[in-house]
Amino acid sequence: MIERIHGMYFSPTDTTKTVVCEIVNEIYEGMDGEIIINNIDFTLPETRKKPLNFGQKDMVVIGVPVYAGRVPNILLKYLNNMVGSNTLSVPIVLYGNRNYDDALIELKDILNSRGFKTIAGGAFIGEHSFSKTLAKNRPDDKDMSIVRDFANKIHNKIKMGKDEIQMIDVKGNRPYRKYYMPKDKGDNAVDIRKVKPKTNSNCIDCKLCAKLCPMGSINYKDVSKLDGICIKCGACIKKCPANAKYFDDRDYLRHKYELEVEFSNRREPELFL
């Protein structure tokens, strides 16, 4: 029934990638016959230019991080250009221990509208893109054990036969909630979308940040400059070998601190099968 399993992910700091690839590999291990694994990393802008088509013998496990409680809006055009043909799919969202709000139901709805059949879904936790302490080092061993058990249950579901598999429901609201916005001391919403990272004297001009930016916004000749938007993915900060990138915006730092304090209690993955 399944000839190809595609693991798709947008994953600037590799947390979503870790979960998606483990699910794909675990499903693959339990399959009989010749199965092809195809990983599609659509983190960088060049990889999001080509639309993708999938058939009835494909299966897609697709993961995105949660941004402000929703699917990142910069991915909507790419995701809505995908085409399935009753293609089995598993939507995965990964969030930084606050909440995934309506991201999973939004991703599921996109897939269903594009010709996919969603047979399972999950919301997992990864280290927050703003922080090195909130959900630190997650997904961890406990998370990955849950990931593998989830994948095994998906495999057992596939064995039922495609026509017997029911589409799943997931948590979330329709219409979707508005994008989550941080607040200032006066409880007023603040907009941090235009906040950009700074570069300090530690910079060794290795150009890694420019190569990793999922928006292609960091100027390659002068990495202290941004030529486009910043989505606060954390790639340039967390992957810089010299710790040269940082944010100093007051509202951003206040929001970061509140997240670290208010959402420090461990959240656990939520699975839908």
C-alpha cells in the first residue's frame, strides 16, 4: 500500500526535524517490502519555491514549529501549494512549552484541503526558540520514547488497510484564534515582529548565520545587517559558534522572561490517533 514515506519539516533549530525523522524511521522499521524514505527539509527559502505532488502510494509526515499559537504564516503559501491524492498524512507541530493553541488543527485542515488523509497527529515540545532554558534540551529521552510509541501505533493503523483507516480529529478552534501576542507591564499587546537580532564583537564572520537563516534575511557580505524580516526562529543565535548574535529589544526580553517564568512546568506531548 505504501511505497514511499516522506518526512517533511521546517526546523531552524532541528527540534521539529528530530521528531519527524524519528517517526518516519520508526514506521519504516516496521514496514514490509521495499519502502523508500525521502526527507524534505523546507527550512531554507530556496527549498520552498517548488510545489510538491504526492500520490496514493505516498505517506507524508510533516512537521512545523508553532509560532504565536499557529502555523507560521510565512509557510502558508508553500503548504497550500502541496497536492495530495488521498495521500496518508501525519501532521506534527512542535512548541516551546507554552501552548500549541490552534496550530495542529490548522495544519490538519491545510492537509485535508490539499487532498491528504490525516490519520494521526501530534503536538510535541522542543526547546523554545527564544530561550536556552525553557524546555531545555527537549525533545529529550522521555519525549523520544513517546515519539517511537506513537510511530508504532501509526504503523499498526496502516496495517488495517487504507480504506479502513478513519481520519482523526485534533484539539483546536475554528475559526482559529488570533496569533498570540505578548503584553507590556500595562497589559497592552506589544508587537515584536520587527525586532531584529544584533551582532557583537565576538563575530568571526564565518557566515553560518547567513547560510542558516530560513528567510534569507541576513546579509552575506555584512552579517550584522538584515535585508528582510526576522521570524525569531533562533537559528542564528543558537547555532552561532561565537555567541555573537543576540536580542536587546525591551519588549522581546520581557516576553522571553515571562515565558521562562510562567511556563516552566513541564508540558507533555499530546497525541491523536
